[in-house]
Amino acid sequence: MQFSTLTYIIIFTLASGMLSLLLASSILVNKKLSSAVAQYGMPFAAGALLATVFLDLFVEGLHDNDTQQVMVSALIGIIVFFMAERFIRWFHHHHQHEEEGKDPTVPLLITGDVIHNILDGVAIAAAFLVSIPVGIVTALAVAAHELPKEIGEFAALLGKGMSRSRVLIANAFSSLSAVAAGILTYFIGQTNTLPLGIIFGLSAGFLLYVSLSDIIPSIHENHNKKSLFDLQPILLIGGVLLVAVATMLVHA
């Protein structure tokens, strides 16, 4: 059966968010299992993200677009998300002291997740506008990253006192923002005005920042200092290899 590009975008943006959401919610029922998956899912996600940046987003972005435009956009993406994280940390610290008993991190976490999913939707849709195989690989990589992220956000929101049902509803609506962003990106792209080089660069910068500044440092923090080798580096390499093989297969 032949699907249109828009149908692919809707299916894969929806599946990418909902699949990780369902897996995260089922895993969190078991506390021991959720902590294990959160620990060992992080290095796999880091490897998948790095492979996506260097084997897909940069390769496809540089294929038909200006090299300087893509690389400058990636640099801007890193700086923008660095500044955004600084602001959120400052805002959190500032209001913790001024509003005793009120924790602003709940709306911040949800807002951050919505923004994250919007960018995921843009990245997936932009990739599908380049080609169906690139879109599929990008969606798979996003899904691999979303699982540990969803587990971490579930745990954070539950720790702030939200019920499991409210956390699930909030994250479900947040996942739908990726679908809306993907559809909007598709229609903008059909007018041939969508700056794919800039979008690929920004997406690459964002994923690179997340993997190198957030995920990999957390892997080092959770490392057993008494042991030189453990499973985490193997899982990171596994994430790289899985995306690399998937890239070759779908392009073939």
C-alpha cells in the first residue's frame, strides 16, 4: 500500500511519542525495573542520538544545502538550548526561594516536554520531506531517545505529587504536539519555503547538545567507580551500531 508523505509524518510522529509513552508508563509500574531501564537506557539513547546527528541529520542536511548554513544553524541550536537550560535552572532556583511550598518545576517540566516534542515533530517531518527512508530512521532515533526521557519525566512529575493518571494525560497531550508540529512543517515545506538546511542544523545541534551535555554526563555519574568496564559503554556503542545498520538498510 502506498502512503503519502503526510500520512507517513502523522503515523511516525504519533507512533514515536506514543510508543515510548506506553513503554514508560508500563515500566514505571515496577520500581526496580524502571530504575534499571532508566540507567541502562540512557547510554543506548546517547549512542542512537550521536549516530543520528552524524550519520543522518548532518549527512542529509549537507547533501542539498549550503554547508555553512547547516553548520552555523547547528551551532546556534547548541547555544539556544544552552541558554534555555540556564534560564530554566535560574528560574527554578529563583522561585524556590521566593515561593515556599510552591514548586514551579511541574509546569516547566511539562512546557519543556512540549517544546521538545514540537522540535521532534519538526525534525521527523523535515526528514520525511527529504526522503521516506531518512524520515523513518529519524523517527526511530527519536523514539529511542524518548523512552529514557519519558521515564525520567514520569519519575520527576510523580515526585512532585502528581497522580499517575494526570502524568499520563499530560505526557499524552505533550506527545500530540509533535504530530501538530509535523503536519505544520509538511504544509510549510510544500510551498518550497521551508529552510531544510537550517532545520536539519538546528535539530542536529539540539540532539548533539542533549546527548553530550545531559545524557553522557549522567552516564558518568552513575558509573561504578570501582570498575573500569561495565555494560554502559557497550550499550552506547550498541545504540550507534543499531542506528548505523538501520540507516544502511533503509537507504538500501
